[in-house]
Amino acid sequence: MERSTRLVRALWTRWIVRVGGTDKGRWRKVANFNHAWSTRHELMAAWIRPRDVVIDLGSGPGRFAAHLPSGCRYIPVDLVPRGPGSVVRDLNREPMPDLRGDFVVMSGVLEYIHDLPGFLAGTVRLAPRAAASYACAETFSNLRARRANGWVNQCTEPELRSMFATAGWEVLEDVEWSDQHLFHLRAAGAEW
């Protein structure tokens, strides 16, 4: 990304942090979704079983669906309408949708959530299993660089793991991908 573009995004993100908002202008444009994220999707989809009902929070254009095992039902949840069956929700300002499934996907969304503990507490009510990605502060410690990516929070890995536990998630697996952690989660007390 060009230096001037990164500076503008960093300044805009500072404003978004101040008002607790979401960058709707950025996320309505499909061009802002990186095709390189497909590898992350493949790794996370490996934890999903055939015929699972999959709720994708912050789905973007729904590219995760291409990596699902056969027979899965896919429910995209995003800031803007993403076609038939999509649920429109500003995950920073509106309550978690009233959905139930087998698996929750949080791929590339946690960095954009202001109230991460509250958000995670809401996700555990959606399904007993989940996958989440996060660029921890140990890898991306520069606050300016985080803001230039549009990220509104900065958690260390131990802080995030503590938030998972407090919300009711157990970490089953932690895979590193492109300077991010991919967490395979299970709701505490849920059967495998």
C-alpha cells in the first residue's frame, strides 16, 4: 500500500476508534478483500465437518464458502448485503444476530472489533465450535502500522487467549499463518 494511502487510512482509523464505528466505505468494496486470504480460509475450513451449519462473521464477499466441505450450509454475516441469505449486521454497533449453527468463522474480523470481550461472548452462543484469526501485538506491535491496516485494537496472544477463556471458548489448536494466529475453538463443555 502506498505511503499516502496508509497515512490516510491510519488517520481515518483513529477517527473510527474515537467514535466506535466501522469503516463501511472500505468494506462495501469487494476490491478491498485480498485474494491471498484464501490460504487462511483453507486452513480454517479444515476444522469444519461435512454438513455443518457455518456462520461466517464479517464474511465479506463470501469467499470462505468455496473452501467448505460438502453439504455445509453457509450463512454470511456482514456489514453490507452480500446476496441471498446474507445477514446484514454492524458487528461493532448491533447485537449478535439470532442464529444457531455448528461452527462460527471469524476470519480477518477480530482486529476491527472495538469491544472484543463482548463480541467473543456473543459468538459462543452461536455455535459450539469456531475458528478465529488474529494478528497479535507481538508480531504487529507498531500502533501506526495497525491503524494503517484499519485495525482498532491491539491484543497480545495471552490477552486474546484470556478473552477466549472468559467468553467460554477453549483453544484446541493454534496455527501460525502469515504472521497471524489461527485458533481452533470449542465452547467450554461442548462435545467434540
